[in-house]
Amino acid sequence: MERPVTIKPAQGKLGVLLPGMGAVATTMIAGVIAVRKGLAQPVGSLTQMGTIRLGKRTEKRVPKINEFVPLSPLDSIVFGGWDIFEDNAYQAAMKAGVIEKDLLNQIKPELEAIKPMKAVFDQKYVKRLSGPNVKTGKSKMDLAEQLRADIQNFKKQNGCDRLVMVWCGSTEVFIKPTDVHQTIEKFEQGLRDSDPNIPSSMIYAYAAIKEGIPYANGAPNLSGDVPALVDLAHKLSVPICGKDFKTGQTLMKTILAPGFKARLLGMNGWYSTNILGNRDGEVLDDPESFKTKEESKLSVLEHILQPEVYPDLYGKISHVVRINYYPPRGDNKEGWDNIDIFGWLGYPMQIKVDFLCRDSILAAPIVLDLALFLDLAGRVGFKGIQEWLSFYFKSPQHASAVYPEHDLFIQLMKLKNTLRWLKGEELITHLGLEYYD
Ligand SMILES: NC(=O)c1ccc[n+]([C@@H]2O[C@H](COP(=O)([O-])OP(=O)(O)OC[C@H]3O[C@@H](n4cnc5c(N)ncnc54)[C@H](O)[C@@H]3O)[C@@H](O)[C@H]2O)c1
């Protein structure tokens, strides 16, 4: 690609489609509406509050990101989605109990107007859930075609110029890629045969890519992360990314671990436990859904600390992650971490972190940023896996030839340098040779 890249303007309406209209999705939707009305601030959103340094420090050029690259304004966003429950966004947000009733009541009409379409769902993949608002079809291909029809109707009815899709549905059971996931042809045959290795989230990903819609996966299940769908995204010039929004405990891990490594402090172990009481916690109480989440959470440390490069410091880490469903907590998760580190001459030390967080409050700005950045990616002609958006994920989708980048600070540099590159600005290397001249 030539620099600067031609960026199509963010004109007209952007439809943000959300499979799964539970706690995270409704917290994001309600938040955007509240921000639009001047009732609250979009805290935690890089696209809304972030800045980007350009040129040398002496130039003092630090525009806001949304003034530097053309992003869709919040006023131009229209929301839609699917869920297995019939609750509209107001009812779902009330049930999720994340945002206070007072605020929800101030935006009630806008939220009530957002009603979920019938979902593609099979309880085989999410054991703890069942609901009435579900499509029936002759085959998984038939279901994919119904989703494509939903997408086309939504676009027409809402007068949208462009669409993006962000999976905010429940975590599905652990599935490893098999033969049916290897090529587009095998995958499409698998859809026609209703292959059991194709869970609902993959049907949404397929439908989105076929419709040319950028797709992000906020849960740890495979969804768009199989060779067939990555190839399809390339072939049809569609940007995709995933997996699993980086919030809570893993966010803390990817903030702290790069710091220990930077100072070459060794580590013997990292024990993490969580209690949470929302529907996500209930779904993760099923061992098969938990296994998907566990895999996603465990890979982080290994990639950041690189035990193969630093065997003396990180060669023998005991890394344990637990999640317990504890209803009284609702969405207000508590994540405890005990970190056993060692310093000079091997002397041991301990760090305890107790993060009383709000899961969906941390996830909502990620959904918004992903929607806006993926729309940008679509307008500049990026296709396939968008590694520059790894910043937002616990388990970043990556090209098969490379390992994923987990360090939050490298991820942020990569994201901002991608934006600089798009606009023909110098990349920032932090190299300063003033003392040499
Ligand atoms: N909140 C966070 O911090 C966070 C972080 C990382 C990942 N996630 C993931 O994001 C997802 C959403 O989290 P949440 O807290 O909103 O959960 P939630 O249970 O409140 O919402 C998920 C919704 O998805 C619906 N759903 C399930 N399968 C569906 C399907 N096939 N089609 C349409 N709808 C479907 C459920 O009915 C539910 O309403 C989960 O997979 C969770 O693991 C959340």
C-alpha cells in the first residue's frame, strides 16, 4: 500500500451489529446514547478520549485520535443485534444491572427501540443457556443465509452506509480446529451438512464476512479464528479480529508482567482467582465453556515473559487461573492475584493484587473502539486479521507464522503507529540522538 493511504470518508450511518445483547453489549449501547446526550463521558475509549503524538516532541503536535483519522461520529451509529432472549435493550440493561436505573430511564425510549433479532443458537455449544428467540432452519447454511437476510434488511431499514459486527455473545464450549475449518470449500460443505464442529458464533462470522462486513470476536471461542474464515476474509477483503476482550484480570496481567520483565525480575508463580455473578459467570461455570476461557487467559504470561529466552527467570512458572460463579457479586467481579517474584540473588518477594472491577464497564469502550476502528480498516481497504487491534484482546488473533503480541504497551505502539502510517506521518521509534550531534 502507498502512503498516505486513501481513506474513504466516514459519511452516512454506521450500523453496529451485536450478536449477543447481554451485559457488555447493552452497557456499550446505553453508554454511547448517554454520551451522545451529554449525560456521561466515554471514559476508557481510545477513539473518543485518546490522543496521538506526531513528529518530534518539540513540535508539540498531539491531536485527538478522532480528529487525526476519520472515524464515524457517535451520532451516526445505529445499533442492532441478535439474542436468544426477546428483551429489548432497555430490559436487558435493567436485568444486567450494570448501569444505574436513573441513567437508563433517561434514555429509555432509545433503548426500548432496539429489539434483538432471532438468534442462531444451539445449546450444544452453551450448555447453561436456553431461550425462545431462536431461528430454525434446514441446515447451518440455511441459518447463515437467514442471518445474511437479517443483515441486508437491517441495512436497508436503517439507511446504513456501512456495517460492522462485534460478537458479544456467550462463551461457547472449547473446540479445536478440525478438517472442516481448513478451507472455504470444506467449511461451506460443513454448513450444508450441519457439521457439529461449526458452532453458532462461526455461522455469524461467516455471514458477516460473506456480506463484506468487518467482524470482531469478543469471546474466547474460535468463531472467525479458523483458516477457512481467515482465507474468506482475505478473498473478500474484509477485516477481522479477535479474540476475547482484554478486561479485568488479564488487563492487569498485561500491564504488570511487561514491567517485571523490563526490570528482569524473576517469577515462580502467578495464581489468579475470580468471583463473578453475572450471566457470563453462570455460563463459565460450565467446565467446557470455562476451558475456552482458561486457554485464552493462560497463554498471556508465556508470550510476554518468553521463558525460552529467559529460562533462569521464567522457566518454571506455575500459572493457575480460576473462575467461580458467585451470584451476589453480579457484574462486579473481584479478581485476586498472588504473584511470587524474585530479585537480586534470587531473594523471593510477593505481590497481591485485589481488583474490584466492573466487567462490562471495562468491556464497553473496547466494543465501541473495535467497531469504529474496524470500520476505518474497511474504509482503507485492510483485509484479513487486524493485528494492530491486538490491544483490545486477551488472545489476539495472529498470522500463523508469528506469535501473538500480548504486551499492552507494544500493542498500543503498534496501534498508534498504524494510524501514523495510514496518514503518512513518521513512525515514532522513541530513538533520540540529540546527545550525539
Ligand atoms: N465483560 C467482560 O469484561 C468480558 C471480557 C472478555 C470477554 N467477554 C465475553 O463477552 C461475552 C459477553 O459477555 P456478557 O457479560 O455480556 O455476557 P451476557 O451473558 O450478559 O451476554 C451474552 C448474551 O449472549 C446471548 N447469546 C448467547 N449465544 C448467542 C447466540 N448464539 N446468538 C445470539 N445471542 C447469544 C445470551 O443470551 C446473552 O444475552 C462473553 O462471551 C464474555 O465471556 C466479556
